[in-house]
Amino acid sequence: MVDSLFSQVYHWIMKPEPSMISVPIREITVRLVARDEVARWQELMARHHYLGFPGFVGERLYQVAEWNGQWVALLGWTAAAYRCRARDAWIGWTPEQRRRRLRFVANNARFLILPDAHVPNLGSRVLGLALRRLARDWQAIHGHPVILAETFIDPSRFRGTVYRAANWQTVGLTLGFGRHQGTYVWHGQAKHVAVRPLVPQARAWLTAVWDAPALIAQRGTITLSTESLVHHPRSLMARLAVLPDVRKPRGVRHAYITILTIALAAIAAGCTSLLAIGEWAATLTQDQLATLQAARWKGRYVPPSEAAIRRALQRSDVEALDRILTEWMREQGVPDAVAFDGKTVRGSRSETAKARHLVSAVVYGTTRVLAQTEVDEKSNEIPAAYPLLDSLDLQGALVTGDAMHTPPDLAT
């Protein structure tokens, strides 16, 4: 028994160390994982990362760091967390701005140095190389850039040294909740929240009233600017000037044209409710409010409230507003891809009438409606699609519709 124990101890002391890669750090490169390499990336991550790999949800990106063709580290990026109090406070955006621009934030959900790769400063080197190409890779895969990276660091396991060495900034702690199947579950493990801007203007762009051109540079999107809204004969405000003021004169503070311009500009910027329009108006700067001819109160320009916007829109000629907005949007550029589809308008049903059904043509990836027409109560979407498409210049654009829109003449 003694001999057996001695032999076990001798074997444990004298056994050779596992083979390790001595990596020249300056020869490390980072690239996207090819399609046929994704399964290998996922298998290695599941085997070696302490969290395993149950899979990513939403937009995702796989990167690999290698030396002489050998993989030394893996990085996984996903869409940002929908809510994170510390991150949101650091950015300073409103809930509406977060909803519209969260896609420009990427989450470093996994970072793994493979067991056989050991060299000082490897982690910060790989992370720095990955960040340099993250925006370009995200644009290539998902069609839009990212300008801010975030990650969550478990303080019970890590000190975040690698992230600090790569110029990440810790901005606070999570509340100890995790999102599971659409609900938030408390697990009690608060994590450090770290962020890393990919461009110097990241916070300014995420909190700006107008979308930064760098974020919406792809064809078919709208850039809100002073010229497109005001200072042009065919600007949005110039088009709205022909509409008569339908409000009662008592208690009027803001010009009717100002309220309509702000409301329609907010819709073009992606707002989908009256509350969102009111929040968007509240973020306008003094210079922007002055340009839009907002009212002054105690020496400052003030935006119209959500209630004022709601009352003005409820009394307006909806058909005229729809025509003006779609014509103005249509002139902002030819889209690459257009989808047309029919939807029932929520809240339009009454005791005496059915809910209204519209067929709309929308630019892919935006809230930009190019045109829409109402479906007759005794008909369906197919007859309504003909005049809708005839009103648009679709030369060179990809157009998609539901399976019901496949008659040969309509497709032609």
C-alpha cells in the first residue's frame, strides 16, 4: 500500500505540464468566425467558459483571435441589455431614445482565453484588437454600426483587470436581476457594468435629438436637419403651412404649424405613440426650438406638451397630414428595399363601423412609410396594392409582399 501511494505521488510530481502555446503577442490577429467555423466556436465556448454556452438571442457576432492559424481566444457579442440602470444613467438618454438607439450598443457576452494559450497581456491585446474592428464587423453582418460596447463583470470571480487595461470604464452595478423568457428574475449576483465608447461622440450621438448621419448613412433612411424641416421651399414646415389652424383661439400658445412640424418630425424619427412624441419634443435644444418657431416663456423657448400635441392632431385633417408626411418622406431618397403589407388600425373600430384596414409601403429597417391606402370594407388587400405601388418610384428597389400578393400582373 505504501509503495502504491508513493508511486501515485511520484507520478503526480513528475508528470509533464500540458502543452502550451508561447504566443508572440504582436503577431496576434482577430477576425470574424467563418460560417463553417461557428460550430467549433460554440463547442469550445461551451466546454471551457464557466457559464457554458446556451446560445445567443437576437443580433450576434462571433470573433476569434489567432496566431499562425491557431485559435488562442474567443469573443462573443450580442445585442445590448434592454435595461441597465447604471449604463442608462451614464449615457443619459430618455426611454424613447433608448428604444430607438439601443441597436447601436453591443454587449460583450463572452470572452474566453483558451486554456493552452498563456502569455502576459494577451487578454487586453485581444480585446483591443476586437474593439477596433467591432463596428465594421457589425455593419457587415447586421447592416448598421455600433458605437458603444458594454459588458458585465462578476466581482466574485474577476477583478476586470483586462477590461480596464483596454480602456473600459466601470459605471456602476446591476441590481442582481436576469432576464429569462421575457421576465426579470432576481438572482442576487450584482455585477459590475463596464462600457467602452467606440467613437468619441458615442454619448452625444445616443442622446442627440436628430439622428447622427453616421448612424443612418445607409440608403433609404432620413436625416432630420434644419434644412429638411424648415429652411427649404419644400421642407416639412413649408408643406404644412397650407393647412388652416383648426384649434380654438383661446389658450393657444404655440403656432399650429410648429406643433405639426414637431409631431411629424418625431414620427419620422421613429416615435410610435403620442407619449413618445411628447418625450421627443421635450429633448429639443433651445436652438432647435428657436428654429421651429416654438413659443417663449420667461426668456426660454418651450416645447409643446404631449397634451397640446394630442389636441392639435385630433382636430387636424388626418388625410392631409398623411399625404404631406408621405410625400415629404418619399422625396428624402430612393430606398433599397420596400415591404408592403396590410394592417388593421388599432382603436379604429366603433359601434357603427368596422376597424379601418390599411395597406402601407414601408422602408426596410426604418419607420418610414412611403405611402398607404385604405382597403375597401367589401374587398381585400390585393386591389388596394395596385394604386399603392403605382404611386411610388421603385426603380432598382427590392419590393416584398405577402404570399397573397403573387398574381402575375401585380408582380410584374
